[in-house]
Amino acid sequence: MLAKAEADDAQPLPDGLSLEGELARRHERKARLQQARAEIEARAFARAQQERARKAPDQPGPPAPPTPAATDQYNYTDPQSRIMPGGGKTRFEQSYNAQAAVDKIERHAEGQPTGNTVLAAVGRKGHGRTVADLEKQADPPAPPLAAAFTERMAHRTATAAGRARYKLRQQTVEPVFGIIKEAIGFRRFMLRGLEKVSLEWILVTLSYNLRRLHTLGAVLKAA
């Protein structure tokens, strides 16, 4: 009777399901779930490390153990992508955050380039302005030469001159994204994985640069 039962269990069901195949599928799914859990826990640990680095080193009490948030997710088809808001924050999409830098070269009166000065935000700030923001304020004192890059950049964008120059991004950087989306028609990545997506973004920005050079009437010179 046991031999007959084993023989019956080994036969595929009418819908094509077999016990051996179903067990293999469930073992594979369990392994993938364990992999996803390990990745989510690793991300939570990295976030905890960054938060701990931002706090004072002499903060009393032991550090809290890293705990994944209830909203943390893992994508099996493209693990390097992340969930981001889209459509004016009306929905969420699996996305990559593309970055672009626009080079605006300035020149001395003699015509020699002055070089590039990087202006970048190092923190988030709301779009609204308070009364204190509208009042005239003295520039904050400059950080020491040995200060961290983020501290020096924060001071650079906190001065009156720095804020005025940083505001120019509305007419230098933002139009680039508009041209890439509307004129070139690039609105989504077609590939998966950070390496392939990065290559795709390089091709997009290269096409923008070539288009811009053609618009400006650039002429190739012989080497």
C-alpha cells in the first residue's frame, strides 16, 4: 500500500502540477525571501550607521538596534532600484534617481576661464520662506580650512552671493531636464541594474550635449 501511495504521489496531476516540482518551487521561493529579508536588514543597518554618525559621539545610552521600517521593500527583478514617488506624489514607482550637472564657465575680462565653483545643496529645505528668511542677515562665518566638504558647501550656499548664484539653477539645470523629457523624449529607463542604467543615462546626456553643440553652431577642429 505504501509503494502504491508513493507511485500515485509521483504521478503529475491533471493540471500539470507535480509534488516534486511544487516542493522545489517553494524551496526556491523561501530562499529568495530570505535573501530579500537579509538585504532589507542590511539597508536598515546602513541607515542606522548614517544616523549614528550624524549624532553627537558622546550621546548617552547604547545605540538602538537597526530595525527595518514597515514600508521597506525589495524588488526581485531590479534590486538596485528604489521605490520613489511619481506623478506629483500621487503614486509610487520603481525608479532610479538620475543626476545631472550643468557647467557654466565664466571668464575674466581678459577672456581666460575662472574655473568651476561647485554649488550643491547638502540638505533638504522647504519651498516656503519664513519672515527670518526675508530679513537681511549677515553672512555666517566661514568654516576653517580643515572643515569637511559638506560643511564648506553648506556655508557656500548660505551666503548671500551663494544663494543668488544657486538660484540660477532654475535657468541652467532645470531646463536641461525639460529638454531631455520633451524634446528628446526620454522619460524612462529601458534597462535594469545600476550599471546598465548608468550607461543609458550617459548616452542620453551625450545626445543632449551633441544637440546643444549643434544648436550653438559648434565646428569640429582638426587635432
